[in-house]
Amino acid sequence: MGMVDLEKAPGAGPREESARRSDAEGCLVVAIRIPVRIVVLVLVVPVRIVWDALVVAGRVLRDTVLRPFGRALAWLGRAVFVWPLVGVWRYVLVPLAKGVAWLGNVLLVVPAVWVYRWLLTPVGHGFAWFLAGVGAVFAAVGRGLYAGLARLARYLVVVPAAWFYAWVLTPVGHALAWCGRGLLWCLGMVVTGVGTALYWTVRVLLVLPALALWWWVLTPVGRVLAVIGREVWDALGHAWRIAGYVSRAVGRFLGTLFRWTVAEPARWAYRSVLTPVGHAVRDTVLRPLAEGARGVGRAARQALDSARLSVRQARADVRRMLFGEPVKARPVARREPSAAEARTLGSSTTALTKD
């Protein structure tokens, strides 16, 4: 199969490729493919229809219920948690933190800086000068003591240790190394022999039977299972696509059936029956009732106005009987002449010369 695919002509069409593939695969693959695709198609079509129905229901539920509910929850969360927290942060915590920072600066930072600058720094400089003098004295003493100890250690420790290493430890180490190399050679020979024996034992008892089982049992069975699995996978893909077409056709059929059995009769009933009946009810019943109700309302308002006017007149009569007529205000003399005394266009008399 691999050589056939690699040596395929670049201009070969899909029909030639499928023919070559079927010829190369053999009758076993073809015999497995047809029943597997039939069984998978029968099993997958109901699953695909149910899946498409669930997808449609989920979209409707998302658009009509979950999305508005989520928006309401988001608004409620902002109103209950976010806005109060923002208000507390902005109008309580931030001013409080600024006040605490200012108070800490005044009570801690400024005094600490003053103490460091005017108290600790001079004391530290004096102490450092004292320690520098003491250190110089101890350094001179230490250098002399170190030179004496170094010379004493050289002649008492280093020279005897070098002589002991050169004339005692080196020959003993060479002898021990020679003995160790011989012992290691012996152990290597023993381990090599044991390893060779174990290698051939494991090869004869385990490796060769495992290779025979792999080549003559597991490889053919694996190839058959691979062919079956590939065919089942391809059959699932074809069946899923065919089930999609079937589900789409079923959905369109159900939609058309719902349209002609429910939607169109309801639309016809609304347009042809309910609308004329509603117009007739509106023209013959509702409008006269509305006119009658408006007439009753006008009569009631007129009766209320008449009753209010009668009550007002009765109150005025009672007030007149109890307290008498109200005192009328005297008219105030005006500087301008009245209309009767004013000069007219057709008279020569005026208000000043009239008797």
C-alpha cells in the first residue's frame, strides 16, 4: 500500500485512486467495509438526529433563557458587590489610607529621619573611627603572630607530612593500585562469563519466542485490527455525514409539517376569522360601550361640577347669614380722568374746563 501511494501518478483522479486503493486493499477489507458501514449507519442516524435536536434546543435555551439570566445576574452582581466595593474603596479606604500615610509620615518617618541624621550618623562616625584604630592595632599584632605560626607549622607539620607522603604513602598506594587492578580484572572476567551465559539464556528462552510471537501472531492480528479500526472510523465519518443529511431532511420535513399543520392554519384563522370578528366586536360592541362610558363620564363630571357649585353657594349663604355682607373696598382716586371725563376728538371741552 505504501509503495502504491508513493508511486501514484500526480494527475490521477479520485476514481483511479479509489480503484487502485480497492485493488491494493483486497477482498477482505471490502468484505469488512460494507457490513461495518451499514451497521454504523443504522446506529449513528438516531444519535445524529438526537444530537441536532439537542443543539437546536440548546441554542434556543441560550438565546431565550441563559443569556438574559446571565445579564441579569451580571447586573445584580455589579449592583450588589462591585458598586458597593468601589464606593467603599473610593470614598472610605483611599481617604483613610491617605490619612494613615500622612499620620505615619508625621509620627514615624520624620522623627526617624531626624534621629538618623542628627543622632545616629555622628555616633556611627565616631564608633567607626574607634573601630578603625582598634582594627589597625589588632591587624599589626595578627600579622606578626601569623608569620610566627606559619613558620612553626611549616617545620613541624608540612615538612614531615611531605616526607611521609613521598617515602611511605606513595609506595603503599602503588602496591594497592596494582592489587586492585588485578582484582578488577578477575572480577571482570567472572562478570563477563556470567553475563554471556545470562545473555544467551535470556535470548534463547525469552527473546526468540517473543520475536516469533511478534512476527507470526501479533503483527498479523494487529494488521487485521488496524484494518477493522480504520474501516470503523471511516464508516463512522461517512455515517455521521449521511446522518447529518438525514437529520437535516427530517428537520425540514418536521418544520414544513409544523408550518402547514399549525402555523398556516393559525395564520389563516387569525387573518380570516379572528381579525374580522375582532373588527366587528370593536365596531358593534366596544365603540358603543366606549361612547356610552364617555357620556356617563361627562354626565358624572357635570353632576359633580353642579354639586360643587351648589355646595359653594350654600357655604357662601351660611357665611352671609352668620357674618353679614363682606365690606366692599373703596375705590382709590386716580390721577387720570375717567373715560367719561376725558377729552374726545369731536369736543373742545376738557376735563379741566368742564363744570
